[in-house]
Amino acid sequence: MRIQALVKRIMLQMFRDKRTLALLFLAPLLVLTLMYLIFDGNDSELRLGIIGGDERLAEVLESRGIELVAIDTADDEAIAVDELNGLLEITGAGADLTLENSDPAQARGLQAQVSQALSQTDGSSSTNTDGTVLETDYLYGNEETELFDVIGPILVGFFVFFFVFLISGIGLLKERVSGTLERVLATPVKRWEIVAAYLMGFGIFAVIQTTIVVFFSIYVLDMVMEGSIWHVIVINLLLSLVALSLGILLSTFAGSEFQMVQFIPLVIVPQIFFSGIFPVEGMADWLQNLGRIMPLYYGADALKSVMYRGEGLGDVAGNLSILALFALVFIVLNILALKRHRKL
Amino acid sequence: MDHVIRIEGLSKKYGRQQVLTDINLSVGQGQIFGFIGPSGSGKTTLVKMIVGIDSPDSGMVTVMDRQVPNLGLLQDIGYMAQSDALYPELTGKENLVFFASLFGLKKAFLKERIEYVADLVQLQEAMDKKVSAYSGGMKRRLSLAIALVHDPQLLILDEPTVGIDPELRQSVWHELLDLMGQGKTIVLTTHVMDEAAKCEVIALVRDGGILATGSPDELKRKFGASDLEGVFLAAGRDAK
């Protein structure tokens, strides 16, 4: 009953605030579209598994800055186990290159390097004047995979997280600053009822936003979608629940809307760095581990698995349970944080 | 007389600043009790502790024989804060319905109470307007209406008549006296001396302490002053 009254009020307020609604629903679409239009590739160190081939080829490849790993049998699992960017198999007839293709720009670079190295060695040994035929396969995606397809899922998760965080945080903050929170606490409402109502009230908007963003990304921006769209929505909803509870928790430590905005560079921006948009493999171990405390890291990984690799919810259960744990911890902290206003 | 509020040895610090020092007092059933003092003297902190939305460092507050804070007790208290604390995006009626629902008012009774309090503060015509379009005085009246909506036994009003025109102020006072006649207890804070004169009992608050308590006439006699302003000055001198 009380929760119902709180939820109804939150929704009424949101519906009357057209600009905030527009920000919540349209801004992610706008930014995603822009990202889609401007994104370009990047470089990093390449690891290539190799089967067969002579020393000369190996030398040339290594001189091109490619790290070589000798492999016994050719199967796709080796790529995952040895964390390879690609697998090159030299046979009598020619060469087979399987690209991991999680990062299409990287994959294309590797393909070019291998092809050049092959023609270089061919020319000097002149055993095969027609040039070695390079057959290329892709573990994930295909030759048309764009970088945006890979980081797209991460961006979807990020924008859902960011906008829900901001709007829910400022929502509770407004109550704190205007004194209405104090007034609500002067009624017999329980602290958990307030937190639950906030989660529900803003949760409804988060559901709508998530659905719009996901459908827009897949059907309008034509983002790669190997898994089930419902799984993508489930992951994003869990992510927005974390953002919602984190947003209202951090609003406790802000004295004004501006101070809430100050949390963006502190809390939101670092999460982008570790979400997988930028390669983290080259970073120091402790820095990589820093990503493990960030909710977006798990959300992005789950989204990438489902949207790009076509895995199901079962495959990302680990990520999902960590996200649920984040949400639970933030919710409990929220209930405790309201103690600052009223002990009961 | 029964004591509705009892305060014993109440002290509070915010950081290093001592806001209240060893406050002891009691408020009787059916009284209009006024805390009078300059801004920053600790009046607001004191009334918040009676409601239970701020907690003392030491000492105890008992309201209607229940120790504060107490959730059930909040059902019997109507609190109006110094800031209007309204939702500007909502209409006056939506604000009232929201708070009335938090107090668990049932539909028929809720409707009846909302009509009654809207009439009381003369806001019937503005009920369907958004609060963002209200004037300062209208907001203050709506805020008062919210404090009354659940028919509480104890009213705690922090500066209730600031920003209200004289005519309305008079009707608010008229209403307060009426409520007192129904056996309700009213605690208010003010820094306007002539308003304090209308209270049955007043407590002079300064620098987080109570200088004197009593009826306005008693205090005037005691300090040999012709008005409350004189009482305040004399009491201040005595305290030093």
C-alpha cells in the first residue's frame, strides 16, 4: 500500500518531466548511432598459433611483431585455450588461417601480416611459383564483422547503466535536498519500503529504456545478434538494477545535483576502460584486477558472450550472479544509508 | 496535567558545534507550546528530535509514553518542516493523496480528510494545479494541510506562518486554537514575538539552551518586562 503510493508518485513525477524522459529514452539511441558512425579500429599485440611451416616463415612472422605459439593439432579450442588471435596451419597444398575475430580490426591486421609473410617466403624459396593459397576462416563473426559489432554489445550495456544511474541518483537526491525525503520519513513508512519503491518506480522506466535500446541496436543499427534477444534484455535489466541501486546509494553522498554529476568521472568513466571496449590484456595484473570490482565488466562480458558469440544465459551465469550480488549489496547499503535520516 | 512530550537531558553536536545542551522540558496535553528564539538557536533540531527524524547524542525524548523514535508514534504526529517539502511536478491534490496514503488512510476517509484540509487552508480551487505554479503562501498552506491530513493528536510545526499574509495567518491561528479545543497538542517554533504571545506556554531558546519556560504573562512578570522582546533580552542577560 505505502510502496504502491510511493511508486505511483515516482511515476507521476517522471511522466510530468518530459525532458528527463527524453534523456532516458532518446539520448542512448543518439549516442549509440553516433558511435556506430564514427568507430574505427585499433592495434595491439598479436598471438598466432602455428602448425607446420618452416623456420623461415616463423622468422618472417616474428620479425613482423607477431608472437608465435607452436600447436600440435588444429582445432578451434586451441584458440581459446592458448588465447590466440589466430591459428595458421601450413599444409602441402597451402595455408589455412583461422581468425578468432573478437576484434575485427585486429583480425584483419593479422590476416594481412600472414598473407604478406607467406608471399615473402614464397618469393625467396620459389618452391611454389603460384604463391601459397591462404584460406581464411573465422571463429566468431565473419569477414564483414565490424569493430562496432563487437563493442556494440558493451555500449548497449554501458548506456543502459549510465542513464539509469544518473536519473535514479538525481531522483532520490532531489527528495533529499527539497526536504520531501525527511517528510516521507516523518510518516510511518519503513526504510526498506522507500528503497523498494524506488527500485520499482525507476525500474519500470529502466525496463522500457532497456527494451528500446536493445531493439534499436539490433533492428535499426543492425548490431550483430547471435544469441537470444530476450537473454540480452535479461542481462541489461540486471545491469540496470545494479545502476539503479548504485545511483540512489551514491546520491546519499552528494549534496546537490552538481555533486551527483561529479560522480560520473569517478564511478562511470573508469568502468568504460575496463569493460572491454579498450583491450586490457596489455595492462599490469593489478590494473586488470581493478576491472573485477566494476559491475559493467561483468555485464559487458555477458552481453558480448550472448550477442556476439551466441552463448546462452547458462554460459554467462557466473557474470549474472555477480551482478545480482552487486545489486543486493547496494540495496542493503541503501536501506542502511537511510538510517542517517531516521534510525528506525 | 498529562504530559504529551517529555524531554530529558537532551544534547546534540553536529561535528564540533554544540547545537543543543542539556534540554529538559515537558509539554502538557492540549497545549499550544511555542519555541521562540532567533534562527540558528537550535529550535529546528529540537523539534526534529521530537518527531524522531534526528537522533540525540544523549538524553531521551518520550512522546505519549513512547520513546522516540517509534514508527507507530509517527501515525499520531503531524509534522510540518521549515522548508515546504512538496513535489512541484504534482498537483496539490496529488501531494495530499500521496502523504495521506503513506499514513495508510482508507479511500473514503482519505477523500473526506483531503476535502476538509483543503477547505481549511483555503486551497480548494488550487487543488488541481501543479504545485510549481503555487505562490509561496499557497505552498506553505498546502504544507500545513499535509501535516493535518491524517488527523494527528500532536502537531509539530516548524515556522508555520512564515510567508503567509496577515489575513491567512489569522485564520491559521484560528484553526490552531480550534484544534487545541479538540484536545490536540500543538508544538510550534517561531521567531515572531507577537505570535509567541498567542501560545499558552513558551520556551525561550538561545544558543542551544532554554533560557526560560512559562506562559507569556508569567514570563513578563518574572522578568519585569512589558513585552516578550523585553523578556527575551532580560533572560539573555540573566543567562550570562
